[in-house]
Amino acid sequence: MTHVEHGGRGGDLAAVQQDHWQHTYADHPGMYGDQPSSPARHAADAFRAAGAREVLELGAGHGRDALYFAREGFTVRATDFSATGLEQLRKAAEQQGLADRVRAEIHDVRDPLPLPDASVDAVFAHMLLCMALSTQEIHALVGEVRRVLRPGGAFVYTVRHTGDAHYGTGLAHGDDIFEHGGFAVHFFDRGLVDALAEGWTLREVDPFEEGDLPRRLWRVTQSLPSSTS
């Protein structure tokens, strides 16, 4: 496998992807619609079962899931590296009377999360971990999620996996990253899912399909040990 260049912020794959998402959200406002994803519905139940009140969403985009969590009674901190997507989220939150429950912030997940240790109840990431991130960056990000979660906190994420029809096709960037239609995806094998769960309680790894291709994904639910266990 070739090395995926992510150093710096100019001209690398992740920077190109950021620009691509900016233009995509600008050209297709609300591109995913206003209904929550099925993983978000699952996550809301898992978060309630864990006693969560505050949710951090990574890669929130234009906010269909962040707004759903807010409607379900959670306080949401929604992050994305697309200012365009987040502006659409802010406007929708205001229109739906949810502005006091949703805080939208620009953040690149290659950088440390701008949060104190053990400061959030739950974290949600729908297809964020399988973006143009190297395996090393994915491990670092999950380490940051672990740092900011409180004991007993829940983490629900989804990723496209190596059984997907697009895996191994298109423009190869190395490290199981393949690009189609301008979108680069890091496809996960089960070994990577298990490695990311080390030190966690792995609750579920559920396969599901989404979209017209269809995309094949895993929905992973894991939690930190509680301080009393």
C-alpha cells in the first residue's frame, strides 16, 4: 500500500476533500433531506439507555441528525469542516426553534477535539470515520473521542466496509482509500473495527445498507467502562 499524504493543510487529499464538500453543500443545499438517518435513530435509543443528555456529533454536515437529536431532547454540539454545511444547519435550527439546543462549530477531525477531558455524554459519527483519513488518523480520532467522553459514555459510528461495491475500485490512494465521483472513502475491514474498540466495551457491530448503490456499512456501538465497574 502507498502512504496517504495528510501532512499540512495545503494541497493534500483531505484539503481537496474539504473543498469538494464545501462546493457540494453549496450546490445541493440540504442534500440528505430533513429526515434522520437510521443510525441516528439507533443512537438516540442507545444514548438514552446510557443516560446521556449531551451529544457531540462529528461530521454533522447540514445537520439532519443533529436536529433530530435536538428534537429528541438532547443538547447537541455539531462539528464539521464545511462552513457551508454548518450554516445550513444553523438556519434550520433557528427555523425549527432548536437554536438553543444546537451549537455548530467548524472543526477538522485531524486536529484534537476542542473539549476538556470527560466532558460529553455521547458521540455520534455517521460515515465520518471513513472519510479521507489515514488509519493512523482514525486511531488518533477515536483516542480523542475516548478522552472527551465521560465514564460510561456511548460512541456510535458508521463506516463503509470492504464488502461495499466500491471497495477496490476507482482512484486508489492507498491505505484502503478509494475515490469515486470526487469523494474519497476509507473502507474498513473488521480488524480495524476491533482494533478501534480496544479498551472499550463493544456493544454491537451491525451491517446495514443505505442509498441506491447500495452503500454497505457497519454501525458500531461501543461504550467506555463506567467509573464504578
